[in-house]
Amino acid sequence: MASGTSRDVLGRGLRVLGRAIREQPRIFAVAVAGSVLFGLMVIASAYVVGGVVGKVVVPAIARGSVAGGVLALAAAALFGISVLRVVGIFGRRLGAGYMQYRLQAAYRRRVTRRYLDLPLAWHHRNATGTLLSNANSDVEAAWYPIAPLPFAVGTLVMLVGAVVSLFLTDWALALVGLAVFPALFALNVVYSRRMAPRQARAQRLRAEVSGIAHESFDGALVVKTMGREAQETARFAARAGELRDALISVGKLRGVFDPMLETLPSLGTLAVLVVGAVRLRQGAIDVTELVSVAFLFTVLAFPVRAIGWVLAELPRSVAGWDRVRRVLNATGEMPYGEATLDPATPTPATLAFRDVHFGYEPAEAHLPGAEVLGAVSFTVPAGKTVALVGPTGAGKSTIASLAVRLVDPGTGTVTLDGVDVRDLTAASLAANVALVAQVPFVFDDTVRANIALDRPGVGDEEVWAALRLAEADGFVAALPDGLDTMVGERGTSLSGGQRQRLTLARALAGRPRLLVLDDATSAVDPRVEAAILAGLRTPADGGAPASILVVAYRRATIALADEVIYVEHGRVLARGTHAELLATVPGYADLVTAYEQAEQEREQPRPYDEVTPLTSGLEIEVDR
Ligand SMILES: Nc1ncnc2c1ncn2[C@@H]1O[C@H](COP(=O)(O)OP(=O)(O)O)[C@@H](O)[C@H]1O
Ligand SMILES: [Mg+2]
């Protein structure tokens, strides 16, 4: 890395530290005060030790007796200094710890908060593993130098104090200090510059390793069933090996510089003794002063390292901060409007798409985004059910996302009761529409918490009502603890169909005025699926039905819809009742029939399932 870039890292690192200080000025002041107190006491201790040697030890040797009064005074001074040093260390450590962990917590909150605010389009472009490492190790790395920072600032004050006191003692000894201290400082700077690229590389690899691990866990099922354990392990091992090499190169550099940083102050002490002996003979200084200065050089060596610690952590801090800032400054936020729909009226909503065009943002900015939807227009009238039918990749899920404003159209409008969804407040949108997605997501919590989501007005009664509508009351009642049953992470203790019905109940519990079902009951038994939809269209409690936009494949389900919209390649090709489309649109009839056949094959027992090993000795392994 060019030295210009390293200087850049130093400047940017100091700016990151400046930001930290601005955010926690009081705690920082406490920590620095503790550190300065410690530094001044280090200098004071050197002069007291010098004084003890010059005024007590030397006369004692000369006279053969110890002056009791002076000795007691020296002991009291050393004790007082020690107490103040302890107070200083305590203040510094406590302050630095508070500051570091408070900043970490604050920025973790900000980053995760930002994740929730950023639109789906942003999440599509960013891997989950990266997001995890942004909130975790990047936030930590950004604030690492905070721990030694107060120590380093106190040390700078101490060095200035030391040089001043050296000049007050003797100019020749002061020159030794002026040679050694800047050399120490320079060595630390060189060290941190060399460290910069190595630390940045290690930090990047940490994120990549975490990303690969996350992907493997996420795809555990695929990895196992496809027998890809070995490849996944190899992929992980390769990156983990790179991280190891990067960290070893960090260690090697430490191995070279640490001894130099240790040795320099010792050389300084040696120089003081040589120069001091000459000055002593010339009568320029006395024994007290010589011992004080020599001792000062010894005790200064350790605190000076604190400056090196801060400088060495700066590159990593800058790398971490850059990645954190990328999240905090990410654009593409979807601003909400000010309009509200009156959710108090329990009437269903009218959804309308007007000439909607949409394309996902390309993965790389220079590529053109392909159009996914072209001129899509349709209406879901209040209280009606509209089925979206079309082959995989036709754009059904995209239409569902637009309907609940997970994404915004490129051109055209999506309106709810005539109001552009972009003009609605976030709360109004959430109160009026609900999406049940293709892949059900269940929180690692109780059934009750999963459905109520802490929403006001959703008590046990409402939860049970929603479960009944979703045909889920039966299996929930049969669970060991009913509503209090914990469902595992991602609902692993539930079947796919049960998970889908729980997420449906969650949507229903909010009494949405528009319900969007994106193939949300595909894992539910076909008869139950039709029963759910029929129940939603004519609620048992006599209330108004919600308007429903449902992505469906099964004939029985589609047949319940008031209107079917047939999409292919992002365009509405036909609309009408199920019977009309079956009669007039060849692609539609083919699709519905093909799906039915596929499902029948899946559900019907294979012919040889009935064959027992006794009647056919060859059919021993029956794969159900
Ligand atoms: N996040 C995404 N980024 C880029 N392209 C996408 C994304 N999601 C879907 N697509 C593309 O948009 C088209 C429509 O997808 P989708 O709406 O999921 O179809 P359907 O639900 O009908 O199967 C497909 O060509 C698909 O590849
Ligand atoms: Mg889909």
C-alpha cells in the first residue's frame, strides 16, 4: 500500500476517533482525566524515588545511619502517589470500557435499525453473512482503538510533562529525551502504517468467512441432500486458510516491532546514565536528579506503548467504520407519505394497478435492469377475490410485493382505495394490507407471540379467531402448551403446512382490509386450502370479507376466485372467470392441468408402494 494511502488511513482513523469523542464526551473526559492523573503520578514517582536515593540512601551510606523523619516523609509520598495512580487507572479503565461498549451497542442498534428501514431492493443486493458481520465484527473493529485511546492521550500529556521536567533539571538530559521520545513515536507510526494493509485484509476475510459459514448453515438441507459437505468444507477451509495467513502476517510484524519498541526506552536509560555521569562530574546535576531522570525513562516505556496500540488499531477501525458507514449511509430508502386510510371502518379495500412497469435493480450498476413487469393493470374490487395465475418467473411474486409496497413501481401507480400507496404512512399501510409470503417465516417464540406480534388489540380471542380462519386452531389446540408452545427457530418443530397456516393466522389477526397470499398455502392439503379461502371470502362471524389477491395453482382454489388474471412474462395476457379462461386461453388450461398432474403424482402412492417384499423379492427398498 502506498504511503499516501497509509497517511490517509491515519487521518481518517483520527476522524473516526473524533466522532467517538463527540458522541461520548463526558465519559471520555473522565477516562482522560484518570489517564493524565496516572501520567503525572508516574513523573512524580520518578522524582520521589530520585529524592529518596539522593536525600536518604546516599547520606545513609555516608553516615551509616538513617534519618527517620525524611524516610517517613518519603514513604508517605510514595504511598500517596500509589493511591492516586490507582485512582487514575480505575478512572481510565472504567471510562474507556464504558465508552467502547456503549459505542458498540449504540452502533449495533443503529445498523440493525437501518437494515429494517432499507428497502427490499437493497437487501437483495447484500448477502446475509455480510449484514451479520457489519453489525458484529465491523462495529467492534470500528471502536477497538477506543480502549487504549484515553491511555494514549494521557501519555501524550505525560510526555510533554516529562520533557518540561527534564529541561527544568538539565538541558543535556532533556536532549536525550528529545531524541528518544520522538523516535519512539516515529517507530509507532511506521509500525501502524505497515500494519494497515494487513489488518484491512484480515477484516475483509473475517466477513467473507462469516458469509460462507452463514450460507452453508442456511443451505444445510441442500448441502446434505446433495452430498456437498466436502465441497462446502473445502470452500470454507480455503477462506479460513487465507484468514489464518493474514493473521499470521499480522503476528510476524508484531514480532519484529514489539522488541524494538521495548528496547528503545532501555537504550534511552543507558544514554541518560552515560550523559548523566558526565554532567554529575561537571557538577551540573546531583545524584537525586540523575536517579530521577534514569528512573523516569524506565517507567515511561510502558505507557508510550499505548500510543502504538491506538495507531495499530486505526487501520482496522477505519476498515470496520467504512463498512458500518456503508450501511448507515445506504440510500434507496422508501420514504412514506402522510396520507392515512381510516382503518376503523371494517370495509374491504380496493386495490388497483395502473400501467405498472417494474425492473429489479441490476446486481452490478453498469448493467441494464431487465423489465420484469410491463404495463400491468388490474383491480381487486372491495371484498372480491382475484387469483393470479401464471408460470414460474411470470412476475406473480413481484406483483404481490408491489401490492403491499415492499417495492415501488418504475412507472405507473399502485393505489389503495384510490390513494397511491407511496402517499400512505407506514402505520396506515401496515394496518390496511398484509402479505403472506411464499416461504413462511416463524419466530423462535411462542405460538401466541408469533401471531399477535405485540399488536394492540390482538388478544387471545383474536388469536384464536385468526387460527380458526387459517384452519390452524385444531393443531394448535393439540400442541402440548397450546398458545404457549414454543415453536423452534424457523419453525423447525412444525410441518411446512402448519408453518404456512401460522403465518396466515398472523396476517389475519391484524384484520387487514387487503390480504395478499403469494402461494401461501401450497404445503397445505388442497381441500384445506380451498376451505381456508372459502372461509376468508365469507367470514363465519358475518363480518365483511377482506379483499384478496391470491397467487394460486390449484383448480379448487382458483375456482373460488371472482376473477382470474393470467400473467406470463410480466404481462397480463388474459382475465376472466376460471371457466372462461379454461375455455379460451390455451396456456392457462395447460398450466392448471400440468400442476394438477404434478401434484397427483406427488400425492398418489406409487404402484409398487403396495407391493410387499414378500410378493416381490426385488422391491425391498420402497422410497416413499
Ligand atoms: N430479487 C430479484 N432480483 C432480480 N430479479 C428477480 C428478483 N426476484 C425475481 N426476479 C426475476 O423477476 C422475474 C419474476 O419473478 P417472480 O415475481 O418471483 O415470479 P413468480 O413469482 O411468478 O415465479 C423472474 O424473471 C425473476 O428471475
Ligand atoms: Mg413467486
